Amino acid sequence: MIIRNIRESDWPEIKAIFEDGIKTGDATLETSPPEWNAWNDAHLEFGRILSEENGVVTGWAALIPVSRRKAYEGVAEESIYIREGFRSKGTGSLLMQELIKICEESGIWTIQAVILRENTGSILFHERHGFRTVGYREKIGKQGSVWRDTVLMERRSEINGK
């Protein structure tokens, strides 16, 4: 398996994996993936990576800024999505390890994750990678007519922001 930067030409595969995540009902409150330009504009220029095995994109990870304000320039929110059939096989861990490395090299002092409360697998995954729960938001978003809660987790850098 290789990890490499996402290119615009990868968008159809990235979008398909995002759609798989949406279908689970617990990965995101989004109802459809954005188009490339909107996704590209929303994400930081660094930390856009994918995993690939035998020419198949198996997962991706990317960062969005938590705020455009200068005081928060070292805080980013991560997203990691794994293709159906490749989950629970170490793909997410490889992507997370690389994403953490990129964040350390890029001056990010806090990586944030916002996870739907029922997504206990993702919460445990993040804990295994050094994230801690800092709180939750009750009824923060709606999925159809159902209010959903999110858990806010963060991982502090061991070298940045000291």
C-alpha cells in the first residue's frame, strides 16, 4: 500500500469513498459530497493524502482549517474515509500516522475531530491515535428529521504550540 498526495484527477475515487461514508449514516451529516472546486477550496493545501493498493484508492484523509483567524492557524480538523471492503484492515491507521506526521511538519498544534456520538468505532480509532475527548455538542445537526450529537476530540502536537 502506498500513501500519496491527492490530485484533482483522483476526485472521482475520493468522491465515491465519501459517498460510501455518507451511506453509513454515522460518518457525516452531509447528504452528498461537494464538487471538486468546493472541496478543494475548503481544504488546506497540505495534508490531502490517499492510500492506494494495486491501483485502487482505498481511503483518503484531508484537513480543513478550524478558523481563518490568525490565532487558530495551527488548528485543523481532519477527515478520514475508508473504502468499503478496506475498513478495519489498517488503512485508516496508515493514513492517520501520515496525517499526524504532516501536521507536525506543518506547524499544526491541534488536530480536531468531530464525530457523531454513535460512531463508537471512530471514537476508539481516534483514541488509539492519541486523541482525547474534550466535549460533545448536543443536537448540533440534523440528519433528515433526527437531531444528532457530536463528540469533539483533539490531539495536541508533541512539538508545536509549546
